[in-house]
Amino acid sequence: MTAYLVRRILWLPVVLWGIATLVFFILFAIPGDPARLVAGQHADAQTLEAVRARLKLDRPVAEQYVSFLGRLARGDLGTSYRQQRPVAEIIAERFPATAILAVTAVALASLVGIGAGLAAASRPRSLVDGAAMGGALLGVSTPVFWLGLILILVFAAKLRWFPVGGYGTPAHLVLPAVTLAAVSAGTIARMTRSSVLEMASREFVRAARARGLSKGQALIRHAFRNALLPVITVIGLDLAGLLGGAVATETIFSWPGLGRAIMDAVRARDVPVVEGGVLFLAAVFVTMNLAVDLLYAVLDPRVRESMR
């Protein structure tokens, strides 16, 4: 397992280099002049040339790329063109809001999804099963931006139970967290149902029933415990994806997370913020994937043996 962990950690810089390279050349190809963002729309040609020279935008692409990688190797994510402050400072300011939203949404989705999946698995092909899986399918199929707007219309504009958007109180968190949780809850419910039903047909569960356990007790104590691995994988990947930025939800609810900051930077062509933000979120996603793999190994000795 140690060797597997070392291999994965050694691959991390390679993955981040590939992402950084891709982002750099995509942003370089986008039309627009970052120097005009810094100098202002009415700046003259001489001022623009001075700004380009100061930002090193007048240098060849290859030289800019090498300089970019050199900064990353030193841990320097650059300085925002628009805000004139370090990108690392912007990330540190915005990422906690994204983390709060992501963790809350995944916790809510796990609670609802596992509960619905267990209820469906305990009564397969029943009305409860149909209702739970129908709700799961609806959650998975509903576009996040549409659901967010509907929740705003009903619970903020009409009923006035929650704020339309913003950040700072638990009430501000409810609607965006429910919006994100809907999709994840559907996926978790479907995975829980299928995994528990698969385990319920195994001999050790039938043996538990023969020893006098009720169907519900056998499902919870034996089938569900052994069905947790794929469910944990789904939950971990959902959390990694949401930590990677829920751009649509953050934008709809004016949530000041890192995903929204990157989207604003794309519109303003604030290249350092886009590069640094995407690279940071990629590192978070890769790290979360590694953590899920290691948790898999901790919970299942068979997986641990395969990692040797």
C-alpha cells in the first residue's frame, strides 16, 4: 500500500503540469488583451505597451510558458490583473465558501440518498421502491441551474422563507445546498439500492436471516455494511467534484466561492486568477480521489492486498 501511495503522489506533479499546460495555452488562444484590463479601456497605445512590458506579455509564447512554469515551481500563482493582489490570497479568501457549500450539500445528499436507497432495497418492486427511485431519477435528471431558479422563485421570491442569494448566515446556505444535493442524492440512492440488493442475495445475509434476524436487521447489519464501498466512492467523487467548484450554483445564488471567482475572471480575462484557480481546484480533485482510494483500502482488506 505504501508503494501504491508513493506512485500516486509521484504522478500528482505530472497531472498538474498537464492541466497547467492545457489551461495556459487555452487562455493564450482566447481573443482579448489583458493589458487593456489593467490599463483601462481608454488607455493610449504607449500606456498599453508599457503595461504589456511590465506583465511580460510582449515576450514570445514559449518564454511566457517557461516563466509561468517557473513561478508555479516556486509556489507563486501570480497576481490578479484586475484586483492587483496575489492569486493565492484570492483563493484563500474564496475557497472556504466553496468548501462549506460542498460539504453541506454532500452531507445532505448522503443522508437523503442512503435513506432512500435503503428504503427502496428493503421493499423492492413496491410503491416505496418506485417512489424512491422515481425521485432519484428526477434529481439526477434535473439541471442544476433550472432547479436553483425554481427554488429561488418559490422559497425566496414567493414564500420569502430564505434569502434570494448571498452569504453569511445558515439561511443563505439552504437553497444552494439543496440545489447541489438533489443531483448527488439521486446518484447515491440508486447506488445504495443496487449495492444493498446485490449483497442481500449473498449467503451470509441469508444465514443471518436463518439465525432469527429480521429482514431490516439483516440488511442494515450485514448487507449495508458490505455494500458501503461503492457508495463511499460515489460520495467521495461527488465531494471532489463540488470542491472543484459548483460554478452554476455559486453564480445563481451569488455565493462567493472559488468557482464563481474563476468564472468572473474568465469573463474579465484575468488570466492569473483563472490559471491559479483551475490548478488549485485540480489539485483538490486529484487529492480527494487519492483519499477515496485509500479509504477503500482501509475498509476492504482485498483492495489493500491489490495495492501491494
